[in-house]
Amino acid sequence: MNKRHPESRIQVIDRAALLLDALSRYSMSVKLKVLSADTNLAPSTAFRILHSLIDNHFVERDCSGRYRLTGRLMRASNYQIEGVDYRKVAMPFMDKLRDKFGETINLTVREGDVIIYLEKSIPNRMMHIQQIIGSRAPLHVTGVGKMMLGLEGRQGIERYAQRTNLPSYTRNTYSTLENLAVECSRSINQGYALDNEEAEIGVGCIGVLLYDRYGEVVAGLSVSAPIERRKNTWIKDIVKTGKQISTALGYIESPKP
């Protein structure tokens, strides 16, 4: 059996693992100084790694500055056990929307700063929007992506803007931090988001988020159509369908106060 030399280890991964392990031992949110003491990491080092974990949705920071694990690790560990196939669950609902709207319905997931088109249901017509499965789009030019950013709050949107510089794809792209932050917040508050020719001229979409039984966002659902054919009357149907899929994934919506 070959032994690895200490220098062959990737130090930042080891430190991230220490922080994740420390967080897992607490049922409540934890202060930075506690995590620093538990892991023997300098506060500045722990802070930097924690915020990388936040960017990757493994950790979240609450309004008091304390840290806690998200449901992402739990979902990952339970995926094989539970055998959840998001595409299989979503497809019957997507097909019904496709038949009702006569337009392309998309299932997307987030990977870093982009969304990936995971599945689609296309109408039986010559002219329709064609989204290639496996293709990617930046978060700030899609309806679903803007909602995912909106959930991260102002700080999350700022970090995204710093990482990407908000490139413009059309004249309608939200390419300034202030405008993007307002639009992301509006989308979260109303429960759906629009793409008004922000990724491609002539194409519009309506998007909603899908949640799992841990209350975590696992995917996005959207309809893509030529902008002149997109109808605001579709919003009610796609919001309703998003809730139905989330329920099928085990999500229980909290009652409104």
C-alpha cells in the first residue's frame, strides 16, 4: 500500500472538510470564532473558505453573521438512496404545459454561475425555440437564473457580479449591479421571473424554481417562446405547475402568516 506524502494533499480541500465537519456537529448556526477554534484555522482562513463554500451552496450565512450547512450535502448523500430522478418526476408536468402552451418547456439546474439545460419537452410544430440539452447560460440572462441569484440576497448578487462582470448578450441584458439586484428581488417577491430578450433577441421566457423536501432549490422550470407569442396568461399555469412538481419532490410549502 502506497502512502501519500503530506505535501501531496490539497490543503484547501482538507481545510474545507474540517469546516464542514465542524458545522455538522452543531444544530444551530455557528459564529466564525467558534469554527476557527474548532478547526485550529486562522479566522481569516476560515472566513475565506466558508465564503467559497457559500458560493457553492454548501454553507449559508444568516443575518447575524453565523454559519450553517445547507441541505445540499444531505441531498447529495440521499440521492442514490432515495432514487430521486428530477427529470422523471418533472416530465409528465412539462408535457402537459407543452401541450397547453404549444411551446418548449425546459428543466434547468445550476452549476456554479450558469444554468444547464437538463431536459426539455418540445411541441409538435415546425417553429419553436430549440434549447440544446447540456447547453449553458449565465444566471443573469435567464429567468430561472435571476431567481436563483435573488435567493442569495444583495451580497450574493454582488459576488456574482464581481466574478462575471455581467457581460451583455443583448441590449436588454441586466449588465449593471443595481438593475440586476432590483430585478432579482422583484422576481423572488412575485414568485416567477421573465426573460425579456435578455439572452437572445426575439426570445422570451417565464421561469419558476423547483424545491425538494429539504426546502432547497434543485432545479428551474421555464417556458421559452418567440417574444411575440409569449403570453402573460401563462404565468399562473407555470407557477402552479412549479408548485406541483415541488410537491411531488416532497416539498411542503410553509403556510403564509
